Amino acid sequence: SLTQRACCSMSSEATRRCVVSLTVPFMRFAVPGAAAAARQQGSKLTPAEALDLREVARRLAPSVLHRTDDGWALCSALAPYSIDFHCMLINCDERRYVPALEWLGDEEACTRVLPLLHSAVSFAWDQVPCRYLHVGWNWSPRSWGYREEGFGFQSLPTKWHAMIFTWDETAGEMIERARAAEAAGEFVPRDTTTDGFSVCSVDSLPPEVWPLYGVGAECAYRTALSTALCDALNSRLAQFPLFGPWTVCDSPACCVHATCTKQLDFPALFEVPLWEQLLRPLSCCMNDTLRAWCEELTTMDCGAVDRTAKALCEAGGAGFDSGETLLEGLRLPVNVRASPKPNPQHFLSRELIDALVPLIRARYAEDDSHVVWRKGFGYSLVLQYDKNTRTCDARILVGVTCQSAGVVESLEPGIVLQRVDRGEAATAQAGFQQRLCSMQQWLKGNCPTR
């Protein structure tokens, strides 16, 4: 049949494409001396559970390495991207709803958030043998829905959090190997694994993630979206020369990047006006652009979703499943999980409309297709610093469809994250825990508390 031939064609295409597979365990750090019950609280939260901010604070508490008086904390990551070093920055205050970086004011960002990021990066720079250092985060605060909540990007949509992690020389070697294998049209056996990294073909992965790696007709949107996003970023960030210009990545995913125009050690980057020169204008531009695309292609009211999610948090998540939420003093049938109807306007280019509307229609119809629109869109941003070349690259991967993706998958040439259970990683976990213990001691004398 035509469908069978199409699937065979996609499978053949997937077999030819090589990606780097990074295998890491779920690992967590509990504060030494914590009660046994507290040590079990550090399991990964679901988006629905994240609406109860008290529960978020309770579950994060055993993993806190350092906390300031106003709730900002460096914590162990519950699902790390590295077997060497990974921590996260998050606000643990049970009263704070902080879904995205653009919700922060200038003073809080510059006097609370950036100093903690600088401390974490400085520890990794000085204490962790590595080639690559990363700071990144996922954004999808409006992706509420039964399809979206199980697939990637912002795992805690009520709490923006940044990831700080490292990779050693092996990462660069495996990436170069994958590029060479793909260029030669060769398949590299999966059993060639070193320090958690291996090279594999895309067809060893679930079919629903194939479009992320350029396999299948459904990924045709990437050129139109990447180009439109570059235009928006270059227009809004033209007066901020620290990174730029923004260009479309040579990548099968919808991905754009820019290089730092200054050659600095990575910790020094967080001492320059990074908030004014990059983080604030970039986060505002991404929010405004993705919100405009949502509201010009569907009936979605992003402002109402934001207000409803905030009200749900203030109510401890009550009413989430029923769709009855206390909003602006009135009990209204506002359901953040509802599927908006397709409603394309003519403010966007024909290329964007043609690329996105079929995916939106499939999402609204609750189509069983593997590839449907991610409600509200999403994105991952990562700053990757290469110690060998002293260069820093900023990369953004746009989450267009309901696929499991995030910070790791935004890195060239398309790295896929795979998990193993704790039992298979006892040795790696011991080293990981030891490094976090060292970091906790280091932070006592090198990190602000106010």
C-alpha cells in the first residue's frame, strides 16, 4: 500500500541518518543527614503536580545544594543530562509562580539569578574536568494538554529552571564520528559506547521523534519557521551585539543559533551585562513571537492561559482536572487543557500558514498521528562553551510538535537522550554524588545567600 511504502521510505531514511545517543541514569542528591523519608521525595514531578507549589518545594528540598533567603536555589537535577556534573537553578519558594524568565524583573535577575548562575558555572569551570560547559533551559509554560504534558520541554511549567551541566572530550569525539559516518552513508554499530555516548541510526528510536531528526514529510515546517524566527531575533536583538547574527542551523530540526562576539572564559560571560545584552531581550522576543503565532493561527488566548495557570497555582491545583478555575474572582469554565480551534489569520506568511495549519488541525481533531502541533509551542535554549576553542554558541530549538525534546536535543548534530535505571549506573552515580557533595561545600564560601 501507499502507506506501507511511505513507512518503508521513512525507515530507510532513518537508517541512513546517524545521531549521538547519550545514555545517563536518573540520579539525585539528598542533603547529607536528611531523613530517610525526605530522601525519597526527589522523584520527577509531573506538570499537573507542578501546579501545587507547596508540593514542588517539598519534593525539591532534599536536592537543594544552596539556597538564598528569597528562595532561589541551586539543586541537584532529578534527571541529569550528564554522568559527570549537572545541577539546576530554580526558585523553591512555595509562594512564587515563575513560569518563564521574562516574568523576572531586572533587579531580581541581575542580583539574584545571575550571581547563582555565575557560581555554578565557576565551580564547573574550576572543579570538573570537561571540554564543554552548558547553561540552558526549556520553555513551554502554555503547553497544557494530554498530548503535551507527557512530551518534553518544560517539565515544571510553573517554575522556570536553568540547567548547568558538562560533557567531556568524549562528546566532541562522538559528534565528529556521527558527522563522518553520516557523510559517508555508513551505519555505526550501536555497541560502540564510550562514557555514556554512542552513535546510532534514527530508526532505533521511536517513530514519533523521527521528524526531530529530519525524517518524514511532517518536518517540512522547519525551514519556514527557522527563517521567520531568525528574522524576529535579528530585528529585536540588533541593538544588543553580544551574540549575533542569528542564523538557521545546518540541522534537521527547527533550530537557530548565534555566536558570542567576545572571546571570554565562560564564567566571565556571566559578569558582563548578560541580562541586558541577551537574556531579557531574547526571552521577551521568543515569548512575543510564539504567542503571536499561537493567536494568529488558533483561537488560543495566551493571556487567559497565563492567568488561569497562575490562579490554579494559587489554589494549589484545585479545579485543574474539572476545568473549573477561580479566575479574577469569578468561577469560570476556563480549561487550560482545552484544544484551541484552527483560525489562521493573514498576518503571517503563506509559508508559515501552510506549514503549521495541518499540524494544528491534527491536534484539534485529537488525531492519532504521531506528529501533531504542540499547543502553545515551546523552545529550548542552550549556551554551549567549548574550552578548546574558547567560543560560546547560543542555540534555540523550537518545539513545534508533541515530541520528547529539550536542551540536549538542541545540540548539534541532534543528540538523543536515553535513560537507564539506577541499578545499571551505580559506579556513575557514586562519582556524580561525590562531585555534588564537593560543590555543596564549595558554595558555602563562594555563593551569595541574600
